[in-house]
Amino acid sequence: MGADVGAKGSVKSEPNVVPMIDIMLVLLIIFMIVTPAIATGFTAKIPQGKNIETAADEEGDVVLGIDVNGAYYLDPGSGTVTPVSAARLEEALKQIYTNREDKKMYFRADAKLDYGKVEDVLQIARRGGVRVLATIAEEKREAAFGKRGGGN
């Protein structure tokens, strides 16, 4: 196992590199599989849910929306949606969350929006005082006649 006693009774002091070679081969295989997936890119989209409860937005819920062109729309909890420029978004969020105990914001984005814009909004929201960010998902639509079996 670890000690090889020779004829003179001396201990062999060479490291056992077989386990290290095994680990390196496993890592090599993992990187060979993962690297092409990284090179092709990753497409992220908000999932659509089934059986989503339709609940109206409660009074006081802050909702931030982004359309397909990247324009921001903010509902500070009053029920009125106003367009906000990208330069003013962080300051608007700071004004909302400075004295607010609930640091939660709901986020709604267009399905065709580039994910880079979503990442930008996440960073702006964190700097603006948001601590919990909830994504609003749309309900998955079934076919016109429902599930298999067709119409009535």
C-alpha cells in the first residue's frame, strides 16, 4: 500500500501518482464535454407555468417591466405605470426602497428580450435597494382544443 521495504529494510519514499492521474483523466473528459456547450452559448428564457393562480397585483407591489425594445416601465406600487429612462431607473428605485421595509420587486420582461438586458436590470435593481426579485411568468397556453383527444 504505502511502504515497500527493500532488502536493506529502507522505506520507499516515492509518491503514488496513480490516483492523481485518475482524477486528471476524469477532469479532462469533463472539460472535453463541457467546452463545446460553452462555446455554442446559452439561451435563457423565462419558463411558462401550468396551473398558475391568477392573482391581481396587490396594492403596494413594485413592478418593473421591460418591452422588446429595452424600454423600462415602472409601477411604484400605486397602480400607475410610467416609462423610466435607463439613466434614471437606479435613482427611481432608490427613492422607492429607501424607507420601504419590504425590499421586494416583481419583474416582467418580454420573451424576445436579450438576456443581457435582464442582467443589466438585475444589477441596477440591486444597487437601487432591491433585495428580493420575483419574476412574473406567463401561463402556458394549450392547443385550441385542449389536450389530446380533440374537441367535443
